[in-house]
Amino acid sequence: MGSFAERTGEATPERSSREGILSSRLQPPHVKVLVKERRESPAGQQGSAVMPDADLERKEQELEQLKMDCEHFKARLETVQADSVREKKERLALRHQLNEAKQQLLQQAEYCTEMGAAACTLLWGVSSSEEVVKAILGGDKALKFFSITGQTMESFVKSLDGDVKELNSDENQFVFALAGIVTNVAAIACGREFLVNSSRVLLDTILQLLGDLKPGQCTKLKVLMLMSLYNVSINLKGLKYISESPGFIPLLWWLLSDPDAEVCLHVLRLVQSVVLEPEVFSKSASEFRSSLPLQRILAMSKSRNPHLQTAARELLEDLRTLEHNV
């Protein structure tokens, strides 16, 4: 057995020195340096690098500016949306007001047309009196009245669609009454003189409208206008003015192609008025004879309508008389 010191594990000077030599061999010399360096590194600086304070402050300012811009655009969006809603409401209100105004205007137009039809129909009836015609022409609104009459008739003809025939409406009655008043005024000597001297634009309009209306279209208005021209033709100055209008002779022959017998009757009477006035006829005799629709007139002379038949036969007789006198 060894000594007591060896059995109890107490270190002897010799053993301690051997352990120290062994531990110095097991630990590399640089370990203590590394531990010392790690102990000297400041806490919190291990791992990735820390952003500088200036950059962090700049980023925070940029973020704050973006937040402010966002709030600004949000406020602008809300304003625009509110304006849009308000404008939509205003447009709806304006559209409603416009519809109401259109409705009121339509009602006023209908009222004016109805009133005009009634008033002019009454005036048409009383204008057959010479005294009434003189009273009309003696007023200071006569020129204005006949100017409006021509404009109204022209607007009416332009508004016709396709082959619209006679329609029982206040508008039609209004226009027919105006044409009837002109016819009655032209039936009086002073009325013819007034129309020839002061309302030639109205006569031009009537000639134009007779050419604009298609055969068989609005025959009542055609008849009234032809009657007006015939009455004016009783005045020599009026006949000269009408007959010298451009396209007058072709217009007469074209009107003779109308299927309505009454239209043709009044065309024949107007032609006869030209033929029976030598001074007027001599200026258009060549054109008259070269374009005369003789076969059409011969057919009318055999018409079952007694008035048309008589007028056609009288015109043919007048034409034969002219040929004999040449």
C-alpha cells in the first residue's frame, strides 16, 4: 500500500506540478487572449452593424412627409368626391328644370297655336267684307301681319314629312286661315294693290311654296294660295309681277300634274288670266307654246268634274283664238 496521502487523494507537491504541466499542454496559448477580447467588446455591438443616427432621423422625416402627403391626397379625394356628388345633384336639378321648361314651352306653343287658329279663323270669316279689309290695311300692323303670315306658311311647309296629306289639327287650321285671309284681301281692289306694292315677299313665298309641295300634298293650302295668286293677277301690275317671276310657266305645268281636281282647276284659271292679257302673254308666248301640256289639258276638258271640264274647255278656246289672231 502507498502512503496515506496517496490513498486519500491529497495532492503532493510532485503531483500538483505534473497536473499544472498537463493543463498547460491541453490549453492553447491564444485562448486566454480571445476570452479577454470578448470581454472587452461593448455590449450590443455583436452581430450586424447599427444604422447611424443621421440616417435614421432622415428616414423618419421621409416617413412623416409621406404620411402628410397621404393625408393631403385623401383630403383632396374627399373634396373631389363631395364636389362630384354636388355636381350630379345640380345636373339632375337642371335636367328637371329643363324638362319642366320644355313642357311649359310646349304647352305655350299649343296654346298659341290654338288661339291663333281660332282668331285667324274668325278673321278669315270677316275678311270677306271690303270694310273689314280696309280696316285691316289701315292699321299700322298690316305689314307685320303679312310678313309673319309668309314666314308661318313657309315654316309649316318645311315641317311636313313625306307625303303628309290634310290633317285636322290646330296648326293646319291656323295656316289655312292665314292663307284664307290673304285670299280675301286679294279679292278686294285695295287689297290687291297693297299686296303688289307692299308685300311682294309674301307673293314670292307663295310661288316658292307651290313649287315645294309635292303633287297631292296639302291640297287645301295649295288651292288657297292659287286663289290668292289668281286674285292678285286681276291687277295688271300684279299679273306682270307674278308672270315675270323665275320659273313661273314651268311651275304652272308642274302643278297641272297634281291629282287633285280643285288644284288643277285653279291652275287653269291662273293660266287663263295670263293668256287673256296680251301685254303679259306676248312676253312669255314662246315659252308658253313650246312647253304647253296640251294633252293634259285635253284630258281635263273631258273630266267628270264639271268645273274642271269647263275651265279646260274655256282655256282651249282662248288658245285657239290666239292662234287665229297671230
